[in-house]
Amino acid sequence: MVAGVACCVAMSMPQVHIVAYCGDLGYGAARGAEMLSLMLACGIVSRLVSGWICDHIGGLRTLLLGSVLQGIALLLFLPFTGLVPLYVISALFGLFQGGIVPSYAIIVREHFAAREAGARLGAIIMCTLLGMALGGWMSGKVFDMTGSYRAAFLNGLAFNALNLAIAWLLLRRAGPRAPRASLVAA
């Protein structure tokens, strides 16, 4: 649940603030809206591809992969502020973040009994929604306090690092991945 909050605090920063960020950089809200549309469209592709990845490497590894890639995309927002790089980074961010939240459903199914899935997944998804709301608000608050989005991106990176640490610890605790046949039989 903490990982869900953390990944979504990081995830919401560009999604909620890309339009304002583009305005702050002098590109205007229309360019920011285009970047947001591109980000969200790439997120749809990411959800589909991440499902295939989950089938092959499992939920925890997919979560870890998505979190690493999301962190890289967040990091890229810091040095690159040109219009073309921001379009590219927005597309990459969408491609990288889209499969993170859906991987939680696979993780629950891989590690808990089916009869527990509804309650556990409901709690996790509630936490991801809380993280999205908190991250959008928090990024705005950080911007208001600093006058810059740089600190808001760094805040997102810190929360992404927390998610990565939790995913890594869970993966280490889970041990080697069960053979595919045993997952299907479960």
C-alpha cells in the first residue's frame, strides 16, 4: 500500500502539472495539453505492453521495471526544458508509467489466495488514488514554496525511490519466480 502511494505521488507530478510547467517555461498551455495527451495515449500502450511483460516476468519484476523507467523519465525532466525534448520525455513517461498500477493486481494474485484478492486489491488501488491526489497537491505546494518545478520533480523522484525500494525488498523476499505452469494452476 505504501508503494502504491509512493509510485502515484511520483506519477502524478508530470500528469497534473505538465500544462502549468509548459506555461512556466513560456511554451503555453496548448503545448502542455498536447504533451499531456501524448503522455496519456502512451500510457494506454504501456498498459497493454505491461500486461504482456507481466505474463512473462511476473508482477513484482514488472513493477520494478516500470518504477525504474518512471524514475528515469522523471529525471529527464530536470535537464531538458526544450519543446521537442519535453514532447519526447512526455511520451517516454507515458510509456514507462502506464503499467505500474495494473501490475499491483498481478502481484496480489501471485502472492495471495484468490479469496483475498478483492479486499487486498481494493486497499491497494485506494492507496494509488490517494497517491495521485497527494502527489498533484504536493507538487503544487512545492512549486508555491520554491517558485520552481525543479523541486517538485525532485520530490517525485524521492517518492519514486521509495516505491523502488519497497518493490526491490518484496522481490528479494519473494525469492525465485515460480514456474509459469504453477501460476496457471493456482
